[in-house]
Amino acid sequence: MPSQENRNPLAALLIGILGWLVPGSGHLLLRQWGRGLGVFCTVAAMAGIAMAVRGRLFLLATNDFFDLLGFAADCGMGIFFYIAQKWSNGGPDVAHAAGDYGTRFFAAAGVLNVLAAVDAYRIARGQEEEDEGKEDDADTPSSHRTEHSDADPASELQLSPAGVPGVPPELPAEVSRGESIAVKQEPPASDETKRSTES
Amino acid sequence: MLLFALVVSAAFAFLSRRTMHDRLRYTMWSVIVFLVAAIGLGWLMYLFQK
């Protein structure tokens, strides 16, 4: 869980940038070890597969709009973009399907890393906790009531079975709605049992 | 395609789920959806071939 100190916007931005630069580092800085390692392993795996099958890495030196989009996607890999540029494996193999898959793997790795960096930024800002709180409220609106409905109201109130006629039972300081309904039903039951015994 | 679906699903699972059990379930579900969508779209494109 992020501490209150990490809700500084500048610190959150720095965490997001570091998370982009080194995949998973943003989450690791926020002590989310599982997410950080998972992001790093998946981005590294995609970049490694793309390098192994000789995918094409888009560079900035182009006038084609789609190549620029590819460059923007590949840049998302962070440090793996630099490593892939330095990796010499005979150049891109666009003549075969494997090389084409590699090109897509590069782009997907970049986009996933950007998504992870944005997620780290949102966690650092505390926005993910607010979203989870809203989801919990929407999914289980009666979650608070289940704590009271599971217990027997009569046993919770510790009412005597016979009760004292004419004297209302003492209620505890905090009574839920369910318990108050059960209390209201108690006096008529005792009157009916009285009539049944008299008849 | 399977490898791509597996890695992308794992990444989504790590980002959207907290527990390892939920992540594994989400990964499996996401891989199935990926494959069904890819094969389904492929067959859909086959209907419009020349």
C-alpha cells in the first residue's frame, strides 16, 4: 500500500517516468513486488522474443506516419528500446512471418510498458484505491449489512425469553436496522403467547 | 499467436489483479478470449475473400 507521502504529484510523475524507463521499476518503488516483477518479466520476454526473431525496430529518421507510430510504440519499451538498437542479429528479417511477428512484439512490449507506467503513476497518486473503493461499493452494497444479518438479533441483544410485561427491553447504544425490526416484533409475540395460555 | 496471447494476458493479469490465484485465472480466461477472437476474426475475413 502506498503511503501518504507518495501522493505528491511530482513524486508520482517521477515514479511513472522511472516505470517507463525501466519496466516494472515504478511498481517496485511502490513496494508492489508482484506487479513490478510481472511487468518486467512480460516486457522483457516480449522484447527478447522480438530480438530473437529479428523484428524490425522503428527509428525516428522517417517521414512515414505509420513508421512514426511504430517508433512511438517502440519507444515505450524504455531501456529495452536502447538494448534492441544495440542488439546485432543480422538486422530485421521482414521477409519472413517470424520477423513480422517480432515487429509486432516490439510494439506490444512498448505499449504494455506505457500502460504499466501509467498504472504506477495512478497508484502513486492514490487514484487506484479510490477506483477500487468505488467498485467495492457498487459490487457489494450490502457488505456492511452482512455483518449484522449473519448474527441472531435476539442473541445479540441478550433479551430474556419471558421478558417483563409492560416494560420495554433495554436496547444497546448502537442498534442496526435489522436488530431494531426484530425488537419491534418481540412484544406482539409475548402477547399472543399470553392469550394462547389463557385460552 | 499463442505466445503473444500468453504474454499479453500475463501482463494484463499482473496489472489488473492482486492475488496470484486471480492472476492465473485471468490469464487463462484472457488467452482463451484472444484465441477465440483471433480465429473467429480470421474466419470472418474468410467470408469476404475474393
